[in-house]
Amino acid sequence: MNYWPGSRAHNHHAEDEFKQPDLSKFHVEPGTINLEVWIWSSGFDKVVSLFEAAYPNIKIKVGNYGNDTYPKARTAFKAGTGAPDVLQVEYMMLPSFIATGGLRELSDLGGGSLQSYYVPWAWRQVSPDSKRVYSVPGDSGAVGLMYNKKIFDQYQIEVPKTWDDYAAVAEKLYKASNGKVKIGNFTATNGDWFSGLVWAAGGRFFDVKGDSVKQSLNGPVVEKVLTFWANLIKKGYVSTYAYMTPDFWNALGRGEVASGVEAVWGTGFYSSFLPAEKGDWRVAPLPEWEGNKPLVSGNWGGSSYAVTTQSKYPKAAALFCYWLNTSKQAISIYWETQSAFPTDKYANAIPELHKLDQKPADFYGGQDVFAEYSKISQGISPDWTWVPWWSYISDAFAKRVAALISGNATPKQVLDDWQQDSIEHAKNEGFDVSN
């Protein structure tokens, strides 16, 4: 089965008028319909109530299984019974679920007709071969720089525009604070954060032709990115806390870490975990590798909504996915409660997303966080694909990079080991993969 497409380039801009697809053309099954939806994120109840009010003959039962959602779904797909109608799936995990055969292809249910409503990179994730559609894009994880303006002002530091600037600021901050303040944190809990940085740098892990994959976790761009961070780690200019642990939040709260390379959904976590710093933080685009070029970024996380092959009501399940991710009300609620940033390309035109006195804008000193991340999102290249064994690769990154952090391996050694280790794993799983 061909899970991946060839490459293409797109330039896209935020739209200034909100458009919604005409969902009345999607006819559902007759009678009362009960749909089961499995998710791992929170804040779904409000959205479900709105949907049920709009479609009284469809009732939604939500199962929030957190970290158990994926294993539970895989078990049900294997058994051929017990799966939900709709499953929330991160983009990086989609190829592994497509490979199970458990996701229903949506072309005959009108899935392809929604392509024009989404930013190109997100559509590429759910329709890897540009023909078949396996899921509906939901929120995204455009990567930007969140910085503590209070600390930047205190040490008279400019927001870095390039990575060279970032390294210079890191040194200045470290020296001016006698080593107390680090510019940022290198997140090595898994490979997902790092992949967003490689994506932004124009690197690629996978080149897919039909069923065969050329994997290059140790390519020149990947090595450039890791070497840059390795130098900062060695000098003590960045911390290496496990992401979102108490140590991580405490260091930010004490002003020992002055910024974070963060996905847009991180805005909600910062405002929840650092209430005492309300008003101190701001967001900015990710530093660039070359100055004076169009803004580029990468994506880290975000999720889509897939209909399963076991659903007895595929038309209603598909309608729910379409509504969930193109409805003005649903998009607004998700942003307000979760800082879930939509992939709907018209969303920037929704006034409710630009309220400066509510979460997350109020935490960022009344900055229009949504507008800032809209600009960042436009710089995400669509030319990025995942593979079914990404979960293994991501976990293996944490193991390999631990040797770099402790000073026992060079960036090249780490990446070469990471590459070989995961290629062997993929071959053992029966995939056609090469260096």
C-alpha cells in the first residue's frame, strides 16, 4: 500500500474572510445514531453539546483514554471489533494507523471536497498520496519562540531573529547572570520536538517512493541542527529538563530559563502552569537559519480525526469530523479552552480568536497570540512525511541523545546510531527501508 506522496511546494496566506463548507450536502444514515468518539485531549464536552444541538438525531459518547487511547484502538483494530466510530490521531501517528487498515478512507464520503479549507501542509498529512483521504485535519503545532520579556528587558536582550542571534543572546544572558539564566531548554523527552526543528530548517527524515522509504535521520541538515544545540548544551547555555516535568516548570517559574521553542498548544500550558508570570511572556517567530528570508517553521504535534472501518455510521461519523474542524463555534471553543490552533485556513478571520483579554492572549501581555501563530503557521512546508515506525524512532531519540547530553557522544555518533537502530527495527517489522 502506498502511504506517502511525492513532494510539492505551496505558498499560502491567511484568509481575511471566514468561510465554512456547506455541510447540508452530507446526508447521514436514517434514524437515531449513536457515535462513539475516542480522544486523548480534554475540553470536548462543550463542543459535543453544540454538535448534538445542531444534529439532534446524532448522539455522541466520548471516551477519553489519555495515553491508553492508541493501544486500545490498536487492540480493537486487530480484533476486528470494539473500535470507536471516530478516533483522534496525531499527524505523526497517522501512517502507523493507516498501516493497520483500521481507518476508513473518506473519498466516497466527500472527504476530498474539504481540501480547500485547510492549510496545505495539514492536508498533506491526512492525504499522504494526494488521492486518498484517511483523516480530517484538526489542530496543529506550529513552532515559535516564547520568551520572557521581563528577563529580556532586564538584560537588554533583543528577540533573536536568526539562530546565530540566538547563540549570541545565550552567551550574553549566561555571562550577565553569572550562569543563573539560560536562554532555553533542549527537549529530549522524545524525538517529536527535535523533528519540528529539523522541519523548520528544511531537513527531511524520509523520502518515500511508493512502498520504499529512504530514511536519513543523520543527514547534513539534521546534523547541523543537533550540533548547534550540542554546543549550547556543552557551554551550559541551555537546560535539558524533561518536558513539562515539575523541574521544567520550576526553572521557568524561577526565571532560570528565559525562553522556550514551543508549539502553539504550549501557550495554554504556560498560562496554566506559570500563573505568577502572567503578562511577562510574549511569542515570536522561530529564529531562522538565514536572515532576510521568508519566514519558515515546522510543526510539532496537533491532531486529526479519523473514521474507523468498524463504524456502522460512517456518514454521520465523517460529518462529525468535518463539522468539528470547520465550525466557527468549535474552533473558537477549542482555542479558548485548549489553545488548540486550527488548520482551517480561514480561521484567522474569526474575531473571537483575537480577544486580547482572555486565554492565552492575557497571559502574553495582551499580545494577539493567534495572529502571531497564524503568520508562523504559513511558513510550514508541506514537504514533510512520517512513517509507520515513527513511534519507535521518537523513543529511540531520547535514548541516543542522553549520551550527547552527558558528554559521552558527538552529534554525529548519536545520529548515526539513531539511524542504524531504527532502520534495523523497521526492517524487522517488514518495511522496505534503506539509508
